[in-house]
Amino acid sequence: MHGRSLHQVLRHRRRWVVDIAVAVLTFAMMCAVGSLFKQPQWRWFDGWAYVLTALICLPLAVRRVWPVLTLIVTLAAYLVFVLRGHVPGLHLWGPVLALYSVAALKPTLVIALGAAVTAPTLYVGSVELGIPSVAAAAQVLVVVLVAWVLGDQARQLDDRNRRLVDATEELRREHERNLEHTVTQERVRIARELHDVIAHHMSVISMQAGLSDYVFDTDPPTARGAVRTIGRVSREALDDMRRLLALLRVSGDGDVAGEPWLSPAPGLDQLPDLLARLRAAGQPVELSVRGAVGELPSGVQLAIYRVIQEALTNVVKHAGSAAPATVEVCREQDRVTVTVADEGSSAPSSGSDGGFGLLGMRERAKLYGGSLTARARPEGGFVVELVIPVS
């Protein structure tokens, strides 16, 4: 709104300058011509002539603010000027310009009344110049009609310009709203990615660190294996973090600023590696894949991978490493069904991680038109089921 207000102020200021310049220049031109024109049959251009000329011309400076009043003043001054015996000459253009302003700013009825008053006044001036009555009437009719038509055209042009300004402003606001919405969506996506990466890897690291501390003195080989797992998972977490940060630094031409690599997003072909890390951490988990899941779009594969990753993270945090878990991925003709179930004794709490775990999984499902349910199993444990429609 501020940009629009500034535009209006500048436009009004330019109009004021133009109107004042027109009024002053018209006054100066009429005075110069009147003072130089000397004919015996016309009254000399005396002091009253200057005053009347000023009343004809100078009100034109406010013709956009008070167009009707300007027309009345200029017509009255012009009529007195003519009846005093001064040569009309260029003075008729004052009322004509005033009528043009009325036509550009007022409704049709006011314009018609203004034309009805202007025409007789101009006719008097034409007759005083010695023009035959028929020619004078025709001349006045043409001048009045031209002023009316030009004023109406100016009004239409001004309306179009105003609508164009409004449309441009609305497009700017819409662009800002879309940009803000896009930025918000991107922030949510990045936050979800960061949560999935950090929560999963840190859960594995935490479990391995606890195992290493527990068997540090009694079973050194197991402790060393846990430490190695911590190192490997930490490096994987760092790689994922670098990938996300590199994605944030993608330049306009698609290259990653400052990084020669950008690893692809995880897909379903990396599920065995994900489960292998969990098994190495002591979490028993089995995988079953049916159907051509490798042909799914990369975005759908990423969503499924992240849902499985988050669900298994919840198994590690809530069910415990002794609780077996199963992951089933089944592609049918029109949908993909993913089930992650465990046999633990506790269910994830929506507030245990700030509510981002289950919420993030549901957002991923909704993004691809799918659904996600998470519930306790009657026989014990917890199950997460994801269904995404595919063509």
C-alpha cells in the first residue's frame, strides 16, 4: 500500500505542476496577443482586460479539483470580456479547456449542462467576431463536441490506468503471498528432513553408547563393535547433514555452491542398509518387499523411506532393542502399502519428541495424497501403516 500511495502522490504532484503551467502560460499568451492587437473597432486591452483574462485563465490551475466551478468562472469572465468590446481571440480556449475538464471528471448529466451553458457563451463571442450566425453555431457545436469527446476519452484512459495500477498492486501482493507460502513450505520440509536424519541417527548412537558403557569391562569386543557402529552412524549423519546443507546452497544454474557433489535422496534401494545399521545396533528387524517398488517416483520413495526410518526410530526409543520389528512394503496396482510393526510393550508418545515424529509422517503421507495410521496392536506392540496411491 505504501508503494501505491507514493505513486498516487507523485502522479497528483505532476498534475498540479502541469495545470499550473498551463494556466500561467495561457494567461501570458492571451495577454501578449491582446496587448499587441490594436484595431479601432475593439476596446484597448486595458487593466480590466488583464483582470478578466486572469479570471479566464488562472482558474484552470484547479480545473481537476473544482472543474464545475472553474467552468462557471471562466464562462462568466469570458462573457464580460466579450461584452466590454475586447476582441475574443484566443480567450475562448479558457472555457473550452474548462469544459474538457468537466467532461473528463464529471457524470454525463453534469457534462450536458456544462455544454448547454458553454455553447451560447462561445456563440456570443463568435458573433462578436463577425462570423455569420450559421457558421458561428456550427463552429461552436464542433468545438463543444470535440471538448466533450476528448474529455470522455481522457476519463476512460484514466480509468484504465487506475485499474492497471490496482491490478499491478494486486499481482505484487499475490506474488509476495506465494513467495511467503513457498518459503514456509520449504522451511517445514527442511525441518522435517533434519528431524528425520538427526532423530534416527542419534537414537542409534544413544543405544550403542549405552551398550558400549554396559559391556565396556565385561565384553571388550562387543564394546569396540558398538564404538565402531557409533563412528559409522555419526559419519552417515554428517553426510546427510552435508547433503541437506548443500541443497540449501544450490545456485541459480543448478550447481551446488562450494560443493562438487550432491548425493541423491535416499530411496527404497537403501532400506537394507538402514535395517543393517539397526541390526548392528542390536535391534532385530526383518524386511519384506513385494512388487516393483523400484519404479516408484523418487519423491514417493523418499517419503516411504523417511516414514520407515522414523517408525523404526520410535521402535528403538520406545519399544526397546529386545523387541522384534518387521517392515513390509507392498506395491499393488493402484497403491503402495507400508507397515512397520513391533512387539514392544510401550507406544510412542506424541509429545516425546515435540510431536514432530508422527506429525512429520502424516505430513509426508498427505503430500502424496496418502494416509497414515499409528495404533497399538491388540496382541501387544505398535504398528504404523502408510498407504500412498500410485498410478
